[in-house]
Amino acid sequence: ILQSVTVIDQDDQKAAFDIYLLSANVSMGTENSAPSISDANALEILGTPIQIAVSDYKDLGGVSIAGKDAIGKVVKPATGTRNLYVAVVNGTGTPTYTASGVKLRLGFLQD
């Protein structure tokens, strides 16, 4: 059960994001372009995305953080694996991030 998500924005861009959890490592399209996922790959998406809005951020000077708590999203890896995959899609504007400027922390409760 995905219980919480924290976004640590070290580049202080405060962009809105849609965070998708997937049961397989599939393509969401071309990096730095609008998502374009195939019908077959879309079957790996585990429910609706977690949305991080611009208004969710708290500015801490040179870094901003945002998060969601008490999500309660049931997620299950593909049969025979313990792997989950994450895709983060920009929701607004054209932010400029460095290669390691955004960190995600996911909090799970294990059944």
C-alpha cells in the first residue's frame, strides 16, 4: 500500500507532477516530450496518478518540498516479481531541472 509521496525539488522549480506507478518497466513515450504510451503498455499502470500541484510545495529557500500523505493506494508488482516502476510526468510549464534535481521518497505499508 503506497501511503505517502514526498518530492524534494533541489532545483526549486516547483513544477506540478503526475506520478504513475507501473508493474513493468515500459515506455511512456520519448523523454522530454508529451506522454505517448501504447495501449499494451498502459495495462501496466497501477491506478490513477498521484498529483502534485504547484500549491503543494513549501519553499525552504534554495529547495522546495511537496508531498501527499494517507494515500492508501493498493499496488501490486507483476506476478513473480517484487518490482514497481515509477514515471513522473510534468504537469505545468517548462521547468529546467538538473539530472539529479528531483528526488522522490515513497512510503509503503507492506501487507
